[in-house]
Amino acid sequence: MNDFTKGLKDGIPIALGYLSVSFTFGIMAVSMGIKWWQAILISFLTITSAGQFSGIKTMIHPGHYLEMIISQITINIRYSFMSISLSQKTSKNFRGIYRYILGFFMTDEIFAVASSKKEVGIKYFFGLSVMPWAGWTLGTALGALCGNILPAMIMSALGLAIYGMFVAIVVPEIKKSRAVLIVSLSAMIFSCIFYYMPVLKKIPSGFTISICAVLAAGICAYLFPVKPTDLVEPVKDKNLNQPDKTKHTVN
């Protein structure tokens, strides 16, 4: 099995997951007034679930460009760090235009699978990225074109798919880390405050997402600071306690 085929095989589970979530995006985009071909084009050119769901809420209000920029940077900045991290594992010929393509296809799931490899080659990464990209675009097309055909009950149920995906991602990490629990609860509390408070609820959703994310992250950084020594694994010298055989005693 060559690298490209192996990448395709590893990308199938990701594509199946993206198919259901992007189906919901297609339904939601069309229901909010975006044309079906525009919804497909968005998924074709940008593979970011949270960014797209947040973006369409801003797009239906023309002229809110600053809100769009701030919210998208806040939501999608993690992909830059993922790309930088994964670039340390790429093969020597993975450079130039291929680095930009790597950044375009970067998602949480693709990063998780690719980073588990000792070395990531061009063929493997392309194979790994093709299926999720196709699944995300196809799911959006199905949701945008077939959403009006489905009963309202099914459409409402599918509308919860995106929230189910987020819960599936966050809950396992909450069980492992108290810091993740605190930052998640903080974000929920801030979000409720901005949603229900008379003055704060008038703030556009894009700004609200950015403010809640920064506040929750700031609280977690203050309560659970990461020390520089925690980022460096100590190197153990196996010969540290061994006698120096190069020295000779003189009687």
C-alpha cells in the first residue's frame, strides 16, 4: 500500500464524520437566506466547522466586516499553530507551495491523525486530506439541496448535530483535565450572560464569541499557568551515575 492510498484509508472515518456535520451546515445556511451554491462554495473553499457556522450568522448582516475578521481570527487561529507544529514532522520535500496546501487542509481531526505519524510525506497528507475535504463539501451540498425536502422534525434534529460534535470533542478532555472543565464552564457562563443581559445581548454574535473565548482563556491561564519547566522534558543521562573508567588511580 503506497502512502497516498494509506492516507485515503485513514481519512475515511474523518470524512464520514464531516458528512453529517456539514449536512447540518448546508441546511442552516439555506434556512438563513444563503443560496445553495453559495453554501457549497463556502465549504469548498474553507474547511472550518465552527468558523463557518459563526460566519454565516455574520454574513446575513452585510457590512459587519470587522466583526467577521475578529471572530474568524479568534476561532481559526488554532489552525496556524497546528500547521506550525505539524511542519516539524514533514518530510524534506514537503516545502514551498505544499506548505500552503497543508495549511489550507488543516483541521483538528486531520492534525490529530497526521501528528501521530513519525514523518508526514506529501502523498500521505494529500491522501489524508482529500476524503475529509470531499466529505465536507458533499455533506454541505446534500444539506443545501435536500434540506427543504426533509420534514421539519428531522431538520430540527439534524440542527443539533453540530452541538453533539462539540460535546463529543470537549467531554473526554473535561474528564482528563480540570483546566478544560473550568475554561468550558467559564465560556458557557459568559455566553449566557451575553445572551440574556439586556445591554450585552445587543452585541453582535461575532464579537460575543471572541470576547467569551478570550475571557475564558484568560481565566484558565491565570488559574492554571504553564511553567516553562513543564514544557521541557528533563533529559536523563544513563551514564550519570556510572563510574568514570577513563580515570586510573596511582598507587
